[in-house]
Amino acid sequence: MGFRIPTPLQSTAKDLGLNSWVNKRDFPRDSYFNAIEALRASALALSVQIDEHKIAALLAAMLDEEDALTTHVLALRSAVDISSSAVWEKCCMAAAYVTVQRYVREVENGKWPG
Amino acid sequence: MRTDKSATNVIKAEDLDDVVAKLFAEAQALGAALRETPSKRVITRHPRKADIKDRLSARLRTSLEDELVPAVQTVDGDISEREIDREVTKKALIGLKLATLRTIARQRGLATSGNLEDVAEQVAKSYSWDQEEIARLILAYAEPDDPARAHVDRLFPLRDSPDMTYVRDRLSYVAGRYVRIGIARWFVFKEMRPISASIEQVSGVVRTYQASVDETETGPQLHASPSRSDVRLLLDSHEPLVRVRQASILPARSAVRALAIAANVSLQGALQLPAVAATGSATRIHPQSLFMLDLLHTRLREAGFKDINLTVARFKMSDALVDDAESRPILRAVRFEGAHLLDSVAACKLLADGRPLTEMALMISTVPKAGEYSRRYPVRVTLEPDHAAVITGYGTDKPESSLEVHRRIVRSLAAEMHAGHADVDRLQALISRVLEQARSSHDAKRATMLTDPADSSGN
């Protein structure tokens, strides 16, 4: 069964055009996919197993730190209040889930590791 | 902290904090490294961007608690006060229904999935665990079931408006006396007080005893558990009703029965609603439903309320008494919970099928006067076999503020009971919309049922 983005974040992902953003050529797909595997390995080393939903929280932190998502969100026509913690957290979580979804799909399709 | 049954591993709380901190720091380092990697991507460091590190870290910790139960070091042998505070806050929120919590979560842009505890935790977090804010939230959304947190009035119909001179004369005989009104059940008349020339208030106590058999060392013995309920009744020479204040259903019935005996007033017995003035398609709708719909759509608006949201609708399906009741399925009632239920196909179908709407819970807002602001209150209206009841929650206000609102709703209910439908044309138009929705295959996208098409001011 495919990986499913939580319903409240699906509309955020759609409103922010995150699917096309994550699938753009300049999206550092390899870096994020490698990060997913590195974080999973680190968790295992700490005797903790983390699923895709926990990975999403970590990727959200990575996206927040990278700041390319900030550029994308601020360039949108609709004003997004990134000064609101709740709004910005939703943006990062939605982008993280879309990234994890792409990762899961490409692993299933045999496109990753390439 | 969660107590998920599927959680299998215990971890020291500080070790869990350590796991979260290490993984989170690694994710941040990976993001920082990516930011510094030369690429075509444009990086924007915005000074006003919210700092969400704590929120994401807490989110990770919470999701890890699905599998790991943190064992926390006691503080002087006791549970951390902060944890107790948080658990108490969650427990208070859990007093609301899951559907209500999910509505709140949705309105605040939070995840609505998970069990009651998951959603309560999300909501509490979004309020930064502020107990005062959360207490207000609970009062605003709590269903007005608890008489201790709500105003309650029960209206029992009489055959005629009472003759107060006669009633006062009769009641003077029983002041300070009691009458037996059932097995091990008495009503004590404490005080009669004229509120005005036309209104008399009777205060009293319903005393009952529950009897049981206790096995003791010396053999079985009868044991009696007493209970008492203070009741206030109001009689008004202008309306054929007895009002019972702040009483639950059984003490209210007992007190009314005692009053009927003492004052020689004739109860109607069964709740008989005024003759239906509706015509055409409205005749398909049960009189109890017409009563409720007119109250909802016209009376409450005339009483100065707006933004009416029907959140619970209970329909009676069958009251047939059958001999083989234990061997075949019987659906006696259907209860819908949600928001703007009158716009749902399911509720409209039951109305169109002629099922009686016997209970509704709603949220209503006051129309503010100049210089005031609108307030929102939870209200429940119930049609019992022998009376109608209104329960108004305190909302976010002091009890005395919501009392004035409650009185207006009671007056609306009383008027509907003895004067009939307030506006037959409006009711007919509403019925047409209900019947149309009943034929629809999907719920309305927006709640418009209680908005008159010709009315731009909304409901």
C-alpha cells in the first residue's frame, strides 16, 4: 500500500504547489533521499526504529534549515504568513511529507537507489 | 505522555530526550550543509520566518512515544507537577466528544487523525497548554448536559392557564407540608412566593429512597439510600405551562405531579403540540419536527440569535412495543452528530420520511447591541413525552450573562408551545429546501439551509 500524506496536509501541499516543487529538476532529490536513509540508520544505532511519519518530522527540520522552501513559499501569489509558527510548521511538514512520498514511490518503482 | 497499548518498550525519559536531540541535530546539520552546497536554488533567510524548532522537536518526541514509553525520574518520589498539569488538561479536553475535538483541531489547522487522546494533545499543544484558554474552550464547546454548568428549564403543558387566585389559595394549605407522590417518593413544599401579580414561584424538595438488600453477618437486611433534589416551579396566569427550573427529568416530573395535586391544576399529560398550520409538502413532516424547525428558523432569530449551527439531531424511529422484542432488531432512535446537520442529506431524509425530531443541540450567537460583542452558547432542546426542555450552557461567559440568553430561549419555546408556529410561510420555505436536500445525493458544500434566499443578512 502506498504512503499516504495526512489529510490536513494534503490541501497545504496542493495550495503550495509542493508536488511540482519537489519534482523540479533543481530539487536536491539525492541529498534528501540520502538524508532519509542516514537518519534512519542513526535512529537504528540509537536502538530506535523510525517510520516514514517520524522521518517527515526530521525532514521538516531539514527543510526549515535549508531555506529553499522559504523562497518557494514567498514567491507564491497567495500570501503565506511564514511568521506564524503554526503556518510555517504546516508548510515544512507538508513539504517533508511530499518528499517522503516521492522517496517511497521511487523505492517501490526501483528508481532509488538509481 | 501517552499510554498507547501498542507501546512495547520502556525508555528512560532522559534517554528519549537524548534520541530526539541527536536525530533532530543531525537533520538540522544536513539541512545546513545543503544550504551551503553550491546550486542553482535560491536560498532566502527571512528575518520574520517563525522559529519552529521546538514544535518540530516536540512533534518528533510525541510520535516516538507511539512505540517508546518514557520512564520519568520521580521528583521527591512524586510525579512531575508539569506532567500532572498536562495530563489534567488533556483529561479535561477529553470530556468533549471526539467529533467536537476534531472540529476544533480542523479549525486550528491541526491533524484530526488519531484517537481521542491524540487529538486532545494536538489541541492542547496548539494552545501551548494554557489552562485558562483551554478551560474557556471547553466551556464554549461543552454540550449543556450538566445542570451544574448550565441553565435548565422544563416546560410542562397545562390544559388551561392557571387561575392564580385559586392556585395561591390552594397552595397556602400545603406550605411546610409534604405529599407522597410515589413509592418512597415525597415532595416537600418549602416556600411559595409571588414573583409578580401573575407569577407564583413554588420551592420544594423531592425526597426519594432507593431500596436494596444487603447481605450482612446477621443475615440479609434492607438498606435505603436517600437522595434529595431541590426544585423550583413557576406558574404564570398568562400561559398554560408549569416551568421547572434546574431539575433533572425525574425530580421535575415528581414536583409537577405534586403541584398538580396541591394546586388542582390539570396537566396536559402528553405533550400536545399546536395544530399544524402547514400545508402542502409540509404535511409530510412530523408535527414535532415542524415545531423544532420553526423554533430553530424563526423563533430563535426573532429572539435575537444568529449563526445557528445544529450539531446534534435525534430522531425517534419506533416506539412499538412488541412481544418478541428480544428476538428481532428494533431501531428506536437515530442520533446524528456533526455540524450544520440540517444541510445533511441523512437528516433531511429522516425529516422527509416523517420521523419526529425529538432533540437538537445547537450553537447560537447573540446579535450584539451597540458597543457589545457577540457571544456564543451551546443549547439543547428536547421534546419529552410529557414536556419540553431547554438547557443552555454557560458558554464562555459567567452564568448570569448566559441566564438572560437562556430566558429568551425559554420564552421562544413557551411561545411555540402555546401559540404555534411563528411564521408559516418561512417554515413552508424551509420545508421545501429540506425536501429538496432529502432528494439530493450529496451533502451541501456550504451550510445554507437556515439562510433565507431573500435574506442577505444570513441566519
